[in-house]
Amino acid sequence: MLAVGDSTTLEIVFSTGHYTNEVVKAPSITTNERRQPRVIRIKSNIVKEPDSAYPIMIQPWSIEFASGTIADKVEFTITNKATTPLRPRMVSGPGSGVTVSLPSVIPGSGSATGTVRLEHRDPSAAIEKSVTIELDDAARSRFTIPIHRPKQG
């Protein structure tokens, strides 16, 4: 329950599952603010083969932590397929317990490294998060990197 004038963060998990290409989902949120639910439209372009994405390629395209890890770090590489430098920025982060570091610049036709680090958490708990980055290219291209750790036991 929230007090009048208070606010909170709401997490909506959109699992791409078996979908490919353009997918639109529209979850609704019911509040006592109005009689009709608010509808949030989520539009995504799911790339079946992440290596074919443009203007960047992210490897690995999904960050996987071993079951039972507490403090761990995984590096990922962003390769720029364009000839001009690109600057990534995080537009949506995984939240508490997971820290993401992005390179400040990805050189034209070059690569740069980022990291995902787990902070001290319950090692038996599963993690299903993601980070979405936006590039400073003309299209403001966005890419989402899944972050996963299976539940132990």
C-alpha cells in the first residue's frame, strides 16, 4: 500500500521466449486512480541471431552466472560494425545487487569491454534481469542484454 502522493518502482518482466522479429505486448495496470486500467505498450524487435544485429554485436549476447555464485564478474565485448565511434548509455538497469559498467566509447570498426558484477546476495536465489543500452547513432539504437543466474538446488 502506498500513501497519497507517494510513488514506487514497478517491474514488468517481458520474456521473449520463442518470439522473433517485431513483438508488441500491452500489460495493464489497475489502480484506484481511475476506473479503467492503464495500458503500457512494449514494442520490441527480437533478433534470432544476435550476431546479425547492426550497428553493434554484443558477445556474449546473454550474461550467464553459475548457480550458487555470490560475488562474480562477467565481461562482455561490444563490437562496432559502423565506421564512426559510438557512445553507449544505460537506459534501463538491472536494479540492486547487479552492477553494469559500460565503455564510454566504442571505436569505429573496433571493440570495447563492459562488465556485469553481482554484489553479495543470496547464492541460492535465481536472477532474471536485463540491461538496456542506447547508442548515440542517428536511430538511437537500443539493445537489451539478458542477465541470468539459475536457482541453486
